[in-house]
Amino acid sequence: MALIAVENAGFSYGRQVVFDDLSFKADAGEVFCLLGPNGCGKTTLLDCILGFHRLRSGSIHIMGKDAGRIRSGQVARSVAYVPQSHKQTFPYTVREIVTMGRAVHLGPFGVPSEGDAGLAADALNRIGAYHLIDKPYTQLSGGETQLVMIARALVQETPAIIMDEPTSHLDFKYELAILELIVDLVQNDRLLILMATHFPNHAFFFESQGIKTSAAFLSAGRFLSVGSPGQVVTAHQLRAIYGVNARVIAVDRGSANRLKQIIPLSTAGKIGTEHSA
């Protein structure tokens, strides 16, 4: 039984079809990367898995249960969520923000315990952000905010975490730090990380770390290909989906470990004229 199984899923906004007939399975100890251009439906698919939207057709099962028949609170006990962005509205401390991740385990009028606060501290320490624990959340940088959102997801103690563009707007160091953290969570905690990303190189990074990695290219509402990054992320696919001429090269990292990377060379046509194949 897969931790998350999507079968023949379709979703529409009224008559506008966003995606149709999507199927995949993802399990513990794996990274599953959703790839594709802007507006292809990656975030909408994640929202359907999380229960924010209802499918028009098909089904989603989480730990063997039909997601369409369970409450959002029950989903949150199995799948945590790291959004693409998070509004920093009120000056809660970082400790308070992370502790909020325990809400799914409390009753309607429950109050976080000292044990819950301790789990928050442990999560921040785990991701190397303990120094932020008493800092107002509104004073964090973009990279710090993403780390705190991951810590909040960790204290939910779920077997799966969904991440929507977890490295968007981050600088070079924070992008790599979050990728390394994801590898650690998959290798050592056996979590499932299901993430949408605009950067196919992320899939190659995970694959080079020796963890099970799957990549799925979503375009024009359908999966064009699903498989390992080495099988799926090719120069031909990049041209067909993004309209970009590129080369895939391998960089020697030592110890017989090689990291594939995409080198973009040029656009294949004028912006706005390319189409998805």
C-alpha cells in the first residue's frame, strides 16, 4: 500500500479543465518531484491531495484511505504542508509558530503543553534554526521563514510532507540548505517528500544522494512522463515542455558519485510562441 496514491485524477474550475487522468504512487523514504511550467496545475494537484479542492474525477488515497471521505484534520495527521509563501502578519515568536504545528493533535479547546513546546525546540534544532526560537516571526528573512515552516511541518509528526516550491525566492545558500535537509529527512526519518518545483535540477540533486527519487512532468493537464530523473529529465523533454534548448551534463563529485545538471543554452522560440508537446 502506497502512502499516497493518485488514480485517474481530474480537476476543473467550472468548464476549465486544469488536469485530467493523472495517476502516480509515492511511498515512505522517497522524494517525488512534480515538474512543469507555470500554470500547469502542480499547486492545484497538491491542493487536491491536501483536501483544499475536490476532484472532478478519479481518487486520492492517503495511507489507504479515500481522501475525499476524510476530514481535513485527519489528512493533517498524515500529511504536513509547507506552502510556497506564508504571510507574516502577527509578531508571534518562532517558537509559537512552530508549536502551532501540534494543533492537529489537540482537541477543539486544547492548549499546547510543555512537551509540545519541547518538540518545537527539537525541530528547530534539527534544521539548524534554534537560534531563531525567540525571534519575532515578522522579522525573518525568506530563507529563515522556509526553515521555520519546515520545522512546523516536522512537529506534526506525519509520515509525509508536501512542499510547494520550497526554495522559491531563496538565495543560493538557503536553496542548497533546504535540499540537503530534505535528503536528511528522507534518508534518516524515512519520510515521503512530495514537492512541486520549477527546477528539474532538484530532482537530479536528490537522485545523486542515493535516495529513491521520482519525477513527473506535468504539461497541458497531463503527465507526459513519470520515472526516475535520469529517465525523465532529458534535453528532448526540456525542449518540448519549456521551449528551452539545453544539455544535461554530469559533474564528478568524487567517490564515484556523479551529479547531473541541466545547462540551458537558449530558448527554442520567442517567448509566448512556444507550446507544450
